[in-house]
Amino acid sequence: MPAGWQRRRLRTEIWIVLGLSLGQSAVYAVVTIVARLTAGTPLGEQAAALNPSRSPRPYLDLTYQLLSIGFALVPVALALFLLSEPGRRATARIGLDAHRPWRTLADGVGLAALIGIPGLGLYLLGRALGVTVEVHASALNAHWWTVPVLILAALQNALLEEVIVAGYLVERLEQLGWRPAAVVATSALVRGAYHLYQGIGPFVGNAVMGVIFAQYYRRRRRTMPLVVAHALIDVVAFVGYALLPAGVLASLGLT
């Protein structure tokens, strides 16, 4: 297969995968932040709701939540399909497996602490500076299924983001011959871009997270610890927001 044709095919493939997933989210996030910045209300006085309720009827809301989570994972399946090779599964290629589970868990917890604690501080700083919107991590009504759905949403976010921007994108950009710094920067900027709707602070925080996670993947070739770390961060944010009393949330600057 001619090298030039292969490169064009890989570039087209990347655009398609991103266009169906996080690249699409990044474009919407850029439009949203422009709309927020040009609105009459200061950015610091605006709010963004994650995991919103989709229906006042509980079981219909649950159905919508599960459908949203399921369909959001389709780009993950596509990326894994495209990364698969004869005789080698894509999950093995990007380390999305249960190999050395205790080491994976330890790395995931360590990465979660490294990212999560400074991330909260950066969010609070952004709120104080007025460059970050007030983020409601869970807007779901209280039902018996609320916590399980929030945990599933956290797992979905972790799989989607780490498989696409840490595994798939790094692999493909390296195949195109990009230099390591450019690969890491691109992965980090994409990650930051689709969080822009939350403001400047989350963009910076997620871009920094993207640098750390992309570097980790380049050295270890494993996405599972990244998935564990990301899922832990989101579970704490989503479930904690849903369960903690309003007074505690207010003391943390989260309401």
C-alpha cells in the first residue's frame, strides 16, 4: 500500500472518529464558550449542569440516561475496531485489559489523586477569578437508580475519553510520524477543548491532565490505569455532588 495513500487514509480516519465523538464535543464547547463570553451575564455568574434529568417521569428518565450512556460508547467500539490488527486485539494494543490488576489500580488511584486534588483547587481559583462557570456535577433527581447511573456515566466518560484521546489519537498521530511533543500537545488540547463550555479554568486543568495522561500512555502503552483514574475522579464528583448536603457543597465552593 503506497505510503502517501496510507497517510491520507489515517488522517481521514482521525477526522471521522473525532467528528463522531470528542472532536464534535470540542466544536460545540468552543461555540458555547463564545456564546457565554458574549452574553450579558459575566462568565462567573453562569452555570453548567452535568448529567441533567431528561424527563420528569422517573423510568423514562432512566431509559434516556441508559440510552445516552450506551450510544456514547459507540465511538469507543469504532476506535477499537480500527486499531485492531490481524492476530492482535486492540484492547491488548492500548492496554485496555486486566493485566496486573493491583498495579493498574495503584497507578489509577495515584493518577486520580495527582489530577483530582489540584483540579478542584484550579476550579475554585477559576470561580474566584470569574473565568469558570458554576458546575453542577449532577442535575439528576433523587431516585433509587441515581447513584448507579452516575457511576455508569463516570465509567462511560472514562472509557470514551481515555480510549479516544489517550489511546487511539496517540497511536494514530505516531503512525503519521508526528514528534512526541506534538502528539502530547494535540491530545492535551483536544481534551481541554471539549471542556471549554465550563470556562477557562476547566480548559487549563483538563489540558494539563491531558499532558500527564498522554505522557503516561506513551511510556506505558496502557489506558486501563487512565480509565481507572478518570472514573474515580468522576465518581467522586458526580456521586459526591448528588449525596453531600448543600452546606458541605457550599463550603467547598461547589454550589
